[in-house]
Amino acid sequence: MSAVDAPRVLGIAGSPRRRGNSERLLDECLAGVGEGGGVAEKLVVVEHDIAPCNACGGCAMTGRCVVADDMAEVYGRLDASDAVIVASPVYFATVPAVLKALYDRMQPYWVRRYLLGETVALRRPGALLLVRGGGDPYGFSSAVAPTRSVFAVLGIDCTEELSVEGPDAPGDIERFPDELVRAARAGHALVEAVSRRATP
């Protein structure tokens, strides 16, 4: 596979803490993308200026967000990607506020699909990597649901999902080497999934 047609895979690091357990899992997944012949890119949400959706309705007619911030870059990178990975810790059974703000700003895609009638030209594979310390009786489901909702409006099929319970303090993920291997395999599998979909 040449560099020209190599699948571009965007990994979104959704933690408010840099270089934490979920980002480490993401890095392994992106390494798997590279090993599989894909082009791995990373977007660290906390390093971008992303305001919450204020429900202004500005996107309702055009499918374009009117808020001027770093989401313009995010939209462009999402649109240019052949596959998407989201990695996040679980806070109070859901994703952190910084990632939820990004999720809520996906409203323009919802408008395009459900109000303006645009169809998804080509569905893409995606992966979800979640890490939680444990102890919360509500588990992972409330973090999985909003992510899958976002994937749905983006035309992404969640083909790889990895939920790791136990890591809490920084570096704890290193005590779970099997999960790191699984993350790398998920990245490799995403590249294969893109390639299969691109084959006539």
C-alpha cells in the first residue's frame, strides 16, 4: 500500500489529563495503525479551544457551525479521515466534559443528515477505547452510548471496542499489558477494515 492511498486514521484523545491511561491506550492503537500500513494522526481535545454547543440554531439551515473556534480544524480532520478512534477515561459513568463538548458540536452533521437529507457517501470503521478505575456501579454503558450516537451521525461503524477496568492513577495501564496489545491489534484491524471497504 503506497503512502498516497494509505488509510488515514484519526485518534481522538478525550481525557483532560495529558499522557494518562486512555491516551497511552490510544498511542498503542495508533502504533497498530502504522504497523498495518495506515497513516496515524492524533487530536488531543484538551489542547484545543472548543466551546460547548450553545443551541443557537445557527447550523439549522446550512449544516455549518457558526461558532468560531478550533472545531473548524476538528471538522476538517474528521472529514479527511478514513477511520476514527476515540479514547477516553470514564468519569461518573460517562465521558469527560472536554470530550462531551466536542460531541455536542457534532450537531451540524446531525442537521445535514436528518434535516437537510444528505446521505453518508461512504461509511467508515471506528474504534472506542475506554478506561475506568472501577467502583462505579454504572460501568461503561453511559460512555459508550454518546460515542456511538456521535459515530452514527458521522457514518462510522464501531468495529473495535475495548473497555479496560482497573487503571486509575497515571501509569496504571502499564499493569495491563494484554490490553495494550489488544489496542494495537484494534488499530491494525481498522486499517484492514478500511482496505476491505475500499475494495470494489
